Amino acid sequence: MTLQETLTRVVLVEDHPVMRAGVRNILEKTGDISVVGEAGTGEQALSMLAAMTPDVMLLDIGLPDTDGIALLGEIRKSGSRVKVVMLTCQIDEASVRSAVDNGACGYLSKATGPREIVDAVRRVQRGQVALSPEVATHLVSAIRGQRRFGEPTLTAREREVWRALAKGLSNAQIATTLFLSEHTVKFHVHNLLGKLGLKSRGEAICAAHNRGMGS
């Protein structure tokens, strides 16, 4: 087996070039990890998956054209076997749970140190799960029952879409308001209906008004 065949091939999906450069520098000092591509948008990321077949993707949630968790859903639908590690500032419980539900193998805060980022890539490549300490703390707190029983675990973006639905906005209007694609909005609507146990937009609107979200 050649050195090239033993390298873990990584794609970075992050819209801030300085952040990408910093992570690339960390990973490429290891000798066993190679950054084979960088993307600043979800569209670029999907194209790279098809062209480069990486082993691991480090993925931010806040991309300019889509939500990273929505992109994760698209990656899974595409049949790609890439192992995705979220690397983001959003470490709330709802975002972590949604990422894991959509197939993430790891979840790291952007405050994670260089050694932990390298370790996370190696762990998921071995089939393990990688969580930064802050994320693990959130999950342990939830397991211990500190979250109100039965509370829907919507992501921050899903709640934004829900509030927009409550105001009577169409998918196209929501997409314009939240700077998303209409396809991404449809994805979030589908997810929040499933999580809330609702069957239609109408039921979602009624439920939002019952919670005082329509104003």
C-alpha cells in the first residue's frame, strides 16, 4: 500500500477563507491527512464530493447558500459515504441532535484546539464518533433530564422557518427573507413537521400561533 493510499482525504466546507486556511494548515502537518478540496458553499461541496470522493468532510452550519445540516441531508440522499464532522459555532443541543439525526459522525465547536480537530478526523475515519468537550457537555445535560420533557428539538434555523410560516409566508418568501434556497426551506419545513408530529403547513401555523409565535 502506497503512502497516498493510506492518507485520509479531507474536504473543508467553510465560507471564511482564513478559517479554512487555518484548519488546512493544522491537518496537513500530520503526515497522514491530506486536504484534497475546499468549498465555500453547499453547491461547491456537493460538486467536490462527486469529483474527489473524500473520506471525511469538515462542515460548517452557516453557509451562504444553505444550512449545513440541510446540506448534510442532501449528502446522505446522494449516497455518498463520506464521514461528516460538523465544525461550527452553533453548539446548542437542538443543532447537535439534528446533525446527528441527519448522519453526522462528529460535532466540534470552532473553539476546539488543533490537536482535537486532528483527533476527530482520525476517530471518524476509524468508525468512531468525535465530539468536542462543549458538545459532549450539552448532550450529557440533556440525558440527565435538564431539558424539559417532550420539548421539540428544532434547530435555530427550523424555528426561524416555523416563525415565518406562522406569519403566512410562502416557501419562496421565506427563502428570500432568510437568504436560503427554496429547496432548503422545503427541507426545513419537512423536518420541523416530522419533529413536531404535524401533517401539514396549516397544522404548523396553528401550533405556532398557540405558542404565540405569529406576532
